[in-house]
Amino acid sequence: MSIERVFVIGAGLMGHGIAQVSAAVGKSVTLSDRTPELAEKGKARIAGNLARQVEKGKLEQGAAEAILARIATSVGADAAAGHDIVIEAVFEDEAIKRETWGRLTAAADASAIFASNTSSISITSLATATDRPAKFIGLHFFSPVPVMRLIEIIRGLETDDATAAACRAFAMELGKTVIESR
């Protein structure tokens, strides 16, 4: 499975970084949060990051504009439909994450891969909040996402091989060094 359309819920430090690196490699991205203001604030942070890269001569202005143009914003889980992968980067609280996954399950396509950016909550446990534990995985990005090259891919007990392979390929497209665990 090729990942071309990325939905990121949680536009804070990790979420906007994940959106930025995804858009930088040509993915179509939707960055979502609880309010339009929070989603737009995440996109504004990306714009600031890109502007600094242009100022330093590390990125052309046209490339920065193209990256930003590939990022749409939305509110909540409703816009998750039509995306190949849904990446959750909300507050590190299991109850909040489980509630978020419940809403995402109702909104996302049945074929979408679900990935959590959690660093401390069981992927197997979070997968039970969805209808697709076989398509649920951990993608633990390191902060700041655009700078750090490492990503940890964490399989749950039911994560299937196709999901792991698609996420490994996606991480490599992002230029990340992959470590895998269970």
C-alpha cells in the first residue's frame, strides 16, 4: 500500500512537525485539531519553520510555498475520510487518545492505516479503541520532527505485516532511520 494522503490529528509540536515532513516529500496532508485556531496555529508554525530554512539558504522560496500548499487544516476527526494513513499526535493521555481513536474510527476509510505517535502507551491497548487492530501501529517520531532522523515503528500484537511494511516504506520516504519494536 502506498501512502499519499496523510491525516494528522493534533497540531502541536509533534503533529505540525509530522505534517511538515510529510508535505515536504510530496504527500497531501490534512492537519487537524480541536479548533480552527489550533489547526491554523500549527500550520503557521510550519510556515515559520520553512521561512527560516529559506532565510538560511537551505530551501528555495518556491519549494517552501509548495510544501505549505500541500497542507490543509481541519477541525476534529470528520475530515479523516479519504486519507491513506491517520496519525494521532494528541496529548499523551490514554483516555484522550482512546476517545480520539473512537471518533477517527467512525470517520476514516476502512482501508486507512491508523498510527499513534505515542511514546509510552501500549499500541495493543490503543488499537482496541478502533475497529482495525491489524491496521494499527505506533509511529514514534522524535522531536523536533523535521530535524531528528530517527523514527520508532511499534507493532501491536495484532498489527499485520502489510501495515508494518507500508509504514516502514513511508518512514523511509520521509528520510527517517527506522528502528522497529513490539
